[in-house]
Amino acid sequence: MHFIKEQINLIKRKDPAIKSTWEVFLYPSFIAQVYHKITNFFYRHHHYFLARLLSEKAKRKTGIEIHPGATIGKNLFIDHGSGVVIGETTIIKDNVTIYHGVTLGGVKNTQEKRHPTIEENVIIGAHAQILGNITIGKNVKVGAGAVVLENVGENKTVVGIPAKEVNKKTFV
């Protein structure tokens, strides 16, 4: 129940279009993350089929695909979540914002960790692709459409294909 209250407050704080608490229950990010809490429980208890069945239902309902094995911290905000994909071995720490069309994907077909780790206070712009077993440091901003294939240190802003650091003063 604590998770639900946190998500309601987060969504109301982050999205000015939300006018009432009841609207939050229609919000795709809210629905997808409630499903993820349930599917992650089943996944961790080795009920893989049930976990995947429910995650597929959530994907069809919300347009957000979160693998049941993904690890998600507190206060993940997925704005306009359609097309978001979060892979199995992804780790997302606290206070991360993800916009629509983002992929946190793998580049290997192995059982080892193959998806990114996203540290605290990261913002990932629309349609950005973060691929492989890499780490995005604390307080990073990933520009819309960026393709990130290498680690990004803390307090950086990266844009482009492939993503490169830009001077924060020139990036609006």
C-alpha cells in the first residue's frame, strides 16, 4: 500500500495534467508499475510463466514493457510511457524519469547481466536507447533520441548517435 501512495504523490507532483487522485489510476506508468510489483514477486519466486503472462497483459494494457526480472527503485516516473521497454537484467535506482519510446535493452544473447544500470536522479529523453551492460551515473541527462552504448559518468548530459557528452551551458 505504501508503494501505491508514493506513486500517487509522485505522479501528481510530476505531471501537471493530473487534476485529481482518481486520474492517477488511469495513468499507464502507475498501472505498469503495479503490475511490475506483482510480476517481480512471482519472478523472484520462480513462477516465471505466471510472471510473464501478467507482464504481457500489462504491456498490452499500457504500451509499457517491463520484464518481471527488472529491478526498479523508488520514484520511477514514466511519462507518456508508450513504447518503453525495460529488459530483464536492468537495474533502475531511485528518482529516475523516463519518457516515451525509451529502450533499456541488451546487446548479448546470454544469461549474464546484459542490460543497463541507471543510477539515481537520471532523466532519459524520449526515444533514447541505452543498450548493454553499462552504467548511467547519478544526475545524468540523456537527450531525446540518443543511443548510449558506453558508461556515462555522474553529472553529465549526453546526446546524439552515438551519445556524446555536451556542455550543459549549450544544452537547453
